[in-house]
Amino acid sequence: MKTRGTLRLATRGSDLARRQAGLVKEALEDRRYEVELVTIETTGDEIQDELIHRLGKTGAFVRELDERVLEGDLDGAIHSMKDMPTEQPDELVTAGVPQRGQPGDALVTPDGTTLEDLPEGALVGTSSLRRRAQLLSERPDLEVEPLRGNVDTRLEKLLAPALQAEHEARTDADKERKGNTGDEDFEPEYDQTVDEWFDGLSELEKQALGREIETEYDAIVLAEAGLERSGLTHYVEYQELPTDTFVPAPGQGALAVTALEDETAREIQSVLDHPRTRVETTVERSVLAELGGGCIAPIGVYAVVQGEYVNTAVTVFDQDGDESVIANRDLSVENHAEAAREFARDLGERGATELIKRAERDEDGADTAVSEEDKPSGK
């Protein structure tokens, strides 16, 4: 690693990506390394309003950062691990895997309603094929629609209808209050004026209030780690979805730093690497690589080190959550990568391969988008 000069690391430009890069930067600076974060705008960042599930196949959120490392312009690149293709250039290694954040998904609603209590036919937004299938498997009555944007944008889209309706009601109440000035018997509907209410809103709520409403979602689902790292958990009501039924995407909640296979990579590993997270995410990505399907198929893989074993849960669904292959196995820590591949081969023979092939055949007709924040990634 550079003992003189500055370590230059690539990051995407979204608020979440920069916050995550900041965690890596802080960890390196704690060991007295100088770090410069270099923002790279990717193809995925430039396409804001389209349904872009095809981008997941080419790694549009990842490869452009890694190309700058391969060209020697930068020393490394910081990624959300679940965005990383399972195949990498031979010259590139996953140099550092910091301790994982929350691995699971969160259901966010305007008022804290749980998944079980959502009304029949409720509209839920997600850009993940996996989450769509898992939601429909648990609640076939739900309507699941694509939802594009960064974490803030998604939350604003969820909160906007209720906030705008309340703003309108409070505005009407203010007019009524002014019309009854001097009437001692008049009791206003609200204790606050609309201006006082507005001043008490969070910045997220204020942004939502000015957003144009296209779809009124009853709930949205996103990665809990993204919600936490965006600093928004205190501003919204959400339910942690259980990882046994909503098995996360491989690598969800984990970060990774890629670099050329050299002394720099070895030093990054010595500073950043969290051995348990490295093992767990290696298992998850090995299962995904062996199964294939990448961002096309609704695949969940979640591994947890438990002593000498890695308990690994895998779910593979069809796109509507009607059919599935679900399994759980304890894998040896000692040879966890090969054990994970063997597990995946067994799942393929049990029908997972056929579900993935069916998802690939259905791809062209699918309406659901996959975005950087919450897609599984593959080849």
C-alpha cells in the first residue's frame, strides 16, 4: 500500500454510495492512511427514470469504477457487494470486506403498518425481482409495482400522498380559522397553523411535500442497511422483515473494496477485512455464481457463521412467487467455498436451475426494474 502520497478510491456519486465510501475512508484513516474519494458517474447513475433491469447484466453500477482501477488511474473502488458481478477480471481482487451492516430488508409505510396488516390489494413498491417474488409468496393479494430511485427518492414517493393531503387539509383549516376570527366558540381543527406544521417537518418530508405524485404506494421495501446508512431510520416507520422468509440478496449489507492484486490489495485487506463477513459473503456469492441467473432470477442467499459451520439459507422463486426451491444447510467453514458450490449444484438438480431458466425466458416481458440499491448480481 502507498505509505507516501494519497490512496485514491473510486465511489459512485449517490448519497448512499458516498456515505458508504465514507465508512471505508474513516476506517483507513484510523490506521493513518491518507484517502481521497473520487466520484465516478456510471451509466446506471445517468439513467434516472427508466426501468433498467438489463443494466444489472452488464454491471453498469460497478464495472466503470473497476475499469478506472484496471487502467491504473485509481488505487481501488468501493462497492455495495451485492452489486458486484460474480465474475471479475483476473487482475482484480476483492481486497477488503469490512464488517457487514444489517443484511435484511425493511418494509416502510407512512404509518408503521406491518406486512400482515396491509389492506388487501395494497400497492407495494420495489425494484427487486427477489423482493417482488417473496412479497407475493407471503401475500398473493398484494399489487407489487416497480420503484426506481435512490433511498431518499423512494421514501419521498411513499410519503408524498399523505403529506400533500394533510397540507391541503391544514390549508383549508387555516382559511376557516381566519374566517372565524373573533368567534369565541370556534374551535380550530388543528393546534398549529400550516406554516407552523411545515416548519416542524423533517427535510425528507419537506422534499416529499413538493414531489409530483405518479403512483400512490401503500408501502415500499428496501435494504435496511441502505436505510440506516442514509441516516433516515429516525424519520420513517418501518418493519424489519425476517431473513428466514425474506432471504436477502447475496452480499446484502456488505461493502467491498476492489483493487489490483498487489501489495496495495494485501494492505487494504489487513486494515479493512472482517473475517466472518468475508466467509459469509464468499458462501453467498459462490452459491449465486454456481446457480447463475444473476439479476434476472429471484434468488436469495443468506449465510451465518455458527462455530465450525456456516448456516446457509437459499430461496429461488419464479417471478410471481408461485413456485420455489427453498433449502437450508450447514456448510463446513474449513472448505466453505467449495461446500457452497456443491450446495448450489444440489439445488439446481432439485429444480432451481429450471426456475432460473424460466426467469431468463420471461425477462423480455418483465416490467420489474432492478436498481443499484437492492438488486442481486451475477455474471
